[in-house]
Amino acid sequence: MATLELGILVSGSGTNLQAILDAIADRSLDARVRLVISNRAGVQAIERATRAGAPASVVSHKSFPDRPSFDRALVDALRAAGVQWVVLAGFMRVLTPTFLDAFPMRVINVHPALLPAFPGVDAQAQALAYGVRVAGCTVHFVDSGTDTGPIIAQAAVGVRDDDTRDALAARILVQEHKLLTTVLRWISEDRVHLVPSGDGARARVRIDGESGALFAEQVP
């Protein structure tokens, strides 16, 4: 086992950040938050980091002429802080190869859908509009596509007949917190392994001692 040296990128309220901070505080996750970066000033996520004593800063994407230069600034700040793994916790910017090449397959994201279904923005509304009976969340490695990286783990959430977008999103968010911290614990225990495909297909993920899927609710 090794202590994870985490950098966490945020853009909003930071509830997934809080789940990580709480797991570290109660010692269910062996990790240190080396740096929290928000691309937006005044967000609640920065307040959460400050209350927990985690270093935090704002790096506005609006201060840079293009995405690669913004990403280079992020990389420089994270490396200076000693970050080894990066978590996207509600970070609403698409990362370029400038960033991803600096942390190859060491960037993970939590997405509120059962990928590959409903990538991109407002996945919960997409799920309701499509009429699925099971929604959920996915933790995956980040690659150059939109929510296309190798899937590490998923949690399923049943869709109720009277669900609204916000009600479904709230139940999925509870499972996001659990799934994200569980995956980070697996990584700290060196149980998460990328398995390259021999036929040119996407790499798969093997989790020692786990199926890789956590079904969170009994579906209707």
C-alpha cells in the first residue's frame, strides 16, 4: 500500500471533494490532498478545502489564450505540489493532451451515468429523456475523448416512475461519493490494473478481488 498524493480539480460545490476529505479524515482512505485547484473563483469547493486544511488555489481558464496553455499551468502547479494522481471532482473543463500526457492514466473522473451511455453534460436528464429504468455513475480513467476512458467501476441506481432530474441526480450523487472513494482506496492498495487489449481494442481494467461493479440500489 502507498499513500496517494492527490490533486483535485473542481469547478463548483465540491461534494465529491468533501467525500474524499471525509474518507481521509476517518482513515478509510490512505491519501493526502496535495492541492485543490478550481478554475472558478468563489466556489464552495475552495471553502471545503480551506476548512479541511488542504492547500487550494484558483487558476482561471479565462486568463489563458488557449486550452493547452491553461493545462500547462495546471500541470506546473500540481507537479510543484507533489501530486501523483489527479481526480476530476466536478471539473467542468475538457483536458488536452498537454495535461493527460503529464499524468498518463493517473487521472480519474466520476460521471453520473452508466457509461458508455449518456456521456457529456447533464447525463441525468439524458437518462430520463431516454426512459431508462436503470441509471447510475461510473468512475473511469480519463483519456482524450469525452467520458471514453477505461471504466474502473460502476454503481447502478434505479429510476423511479415519479423521478425528476434533480431527484435522480441526488440519489446518483450519494453513490458517486461512495464509488469514488472506494476506487481511490483500491488504487492506494495497488489493486487497479490496466489490461491492454491484444487486438487493438480499448484497454480494460482489472480490480484484484473485485468484480469492478458495485450495484448500489435494488432496481425497480
